[in-house]
Amino acid sequence: PGRFELVSEHLVQLDRMAEESITFLYGINTSARLFHMNDRNIHVQGLSNLSRSGFKLSQNFSLLRMSDLRSGKKHSSVGFRLCNSTGGNCFYKTYSSGMDAILEWYRFHYMNIMSQLPVIINISQHEEQIEDMVYSCQYDGEPCRPSDYVHFHHPVFGSCYTFNSKGTDPFWTATKPGIPYGLSLILRAEQKDHIPLLSTVAGVKVMIHNHNQTPFLEHEGFDIRPGIATTIGIQQDEVNRLGGNYGKCTTNGDDVDVKLLYNNSYTLQACLHSCFQHIMVQECGCGYYYYPLPAGAQYCDYNKQPAWGHCFYQLYNRLRNHHLNCFDQCPKPCRESLYKVSAGTAKWPSAKSQDWVRQALRHQNGYNSTSNRKDIAKVTIFYQQLNYQAVNESPLLSENLLLSSMGSQWSLWFGSSVLSVVEMFELLVDTLVLSLLFCYQRLRAKKTLRVSPTIPSVSLALEN
């Protein structure tokens, strides 16, 4: 991420706070080795007339070391304290690893600083061009064209580029499987201009995804190591879910109650992030800088909303523990394409070829290497096979299978045929008819005895 003019001085102050915190926690002076206070600023046109927001770094969220006794042993953790708007209901966001605590603490302050950028500013228009990151691009042996990529901004990884985002250009049609017919890139992995504690990984993040899909690099991306040639073979899997009475899924997201904040096609991650952002705005009064904003909302800033961190971390824990209803509101797509990835690596450039490779890049692409560290990488992405595996859901027991199973069980236990079944049915009908006739006769006999007249007996006596 570039250091914008509006927030550059605050990022430098944050670096100093991080340096002081690391020195306080571990007694290590990191200013000469990690932090670069003279990083270049990116000057954005049109921002000169904007007034300063008066943002100040808060000292209320300082890193602390805490000790407690667990199982009779002294346990030490590092974290920072978060309280609600009234200063109560405080809790400590702690980590057993000091490195994880410092990274999360730095990211928390970074989100507050970047939130003061006006929403109307399009960050992606003022960042570096793809030539500063990609020195060489070839697909199927042909050089890539300037119109083959789409640029977007990621809050942590900065400038990102998507090749073949729409999938409608015939240039990107795969004709043959194998490494020579794939996408080959030579990438710049320079680290001197990066923010040191926002990400501690050196390299390039890569993700293979479907067309018109928002790439969530922090969830599904993998790293390309500098000084290494990486070959990535991909194979596509297609999953078709039944939906309806057999499970909950959506075709295109139109029947989902959550309003997507991304302009691409429906995915589960896009729905979950949108759902969380809507709840965040509703309960905390502001939005998280990682995700797009709903209409009329603003990003969280602890100068304006001092308790937003307290609200955010509690909501995130509820989401992680499935206590929010986002997972119930966001079904999986009924049709989804997945990509299996297999990678191989080798040292690149080799010890005997690195000199001429660097010279060639320097003269043709303006590559400038001031040290012997590895700051370039090569990656080739190709189809292993020009076919895909489809996984289709089907009912475990349909109506026809149910009738067939019932007939099989009947034949197994009774050893019956069609004729014996008819005879048994006839026996049941005869038994029923005879039973009805018998009951009818008994009822008539009782009625006859009940209505018959009584004949009196007469005695006659004769006397002589």
C-alpha cells in the first residue's frame, strides 16, 4: 500500500510507536533495520484543497505484556486493551506470540489511519503501473497486451492485477496443456517501499479464481517466493449442488437476503463479508476498512468512534464461532468452479546466469538492483489437462429407487411372485367381505330379537 499524502505522516508516527513498543517489550532497537522513514510519498491530485482531519494516534491502545499462572506455570502474553463507549466492559485482545500481537496491533492502528482517506478518492488510479511489478508477461508463447489486466487496490497487499477477468477475450483461450502454453511472468518482489509491519512476508501473492469473481487473497491466495522459479499446474473441478429440498444453495444470489457490496458474481466469501459489514454498520455505527461500505456509511475511526474496536472484535468472535446468522443467510452457490493447484520450485536465476539476467532486465525493463538479495521471481501457471472433473449431487433415494427397494424387500422376506401377490390380495378381499357379511347377519339377528312381541301363557283349570 502506498503512503498517501493525507496519511503519510501518521504512518511514520505509527512506525515510531511500533519501534518504541518493540523496544519496550523485547529491548530490541529496530529503527536501523526495519523502518524506513524516508519512503516515497504518493501525491494525489485534488487533495491539496482538502483540510486535515485532525487525526491523532491514540495512546490508549498501547501494547502491554501480561502474565498469569496456568497449570502452575507462569504464562506471558502480549496484547492491548479495548473498552466500550462508557469505558467499561473492557477486555484484552491478547496473543501468546508477541509477533502476532504486534501485527494485529499495527493493523488496528493502520485501519484507523486509512479510514480518513475520502471515499471519493479512487486509490487504484494513483498507484504504480503494472510495469513496476511485472517485468515480463507471456501467454501461449505470445506477449501479453496492455489491455489484458484489471487493476484494483487491496488494503494490505496494495496494487493487485487480474488477468483475463471477464473470460471473453479469445486471446486467453487454452489450446494445449503443458508449461510452454501457460502464463509466464517475471515479477518484481522489491521490499524497500513496503510498510514493514503491515505484512512480514516477502514475495508476491497469487490466486487462481473464476471469471467475474472477487479475489479474496487473504483467504485463498498462495505466495510466490523471490529468487525462485515456480511452476503451478491447475486442474478445474466443477461442483453442482441440487438445492431445493436437498439443501440450501443459490443460483446467482438474487434470492439471498444479504445485499452484496461487491460488483462481481456471487460467492460465499463475498456474501459473508457483506453480511458482516452490514451488521458492523448497524451495531457499531461505522464500517470496517477491509470491506466496501454500504450507502450512507463511513469507515471506523477511533477519533470519532472510540469504541469501534471493542465492538468489532466481539462481532468477529461471534462470526468465527457461528453465533451470527451470516452463515445461515449466505448459502453456497449451486454451481461452483474450484481449482486444484500443484506447484514445483527451483532456484532462479542460477548462480551462473544471474548476472546476465539482471543486466537484461536492467536495460530492457529499468530494473535496478542495489543489493545481492533476491528481489525478482518467476512464475508459470498452466493447465495440467484440458478437461475438468464434475461433481454432481444426486438424491440418495428417489421414488423409483424407493419402490424398487420395497419390491426387493418383499420378495426377499416373503419369496412372492406376481401370482402369489394377487392370490394374497384375493384372500384379503374375501376375508374382508366374509367378515362384513358375518357382522351384518349378527346385527340383523339382534334387531329381530329386540322387536318380536311377547305371547302370554294362559292356564285353564277344570273342576268336576
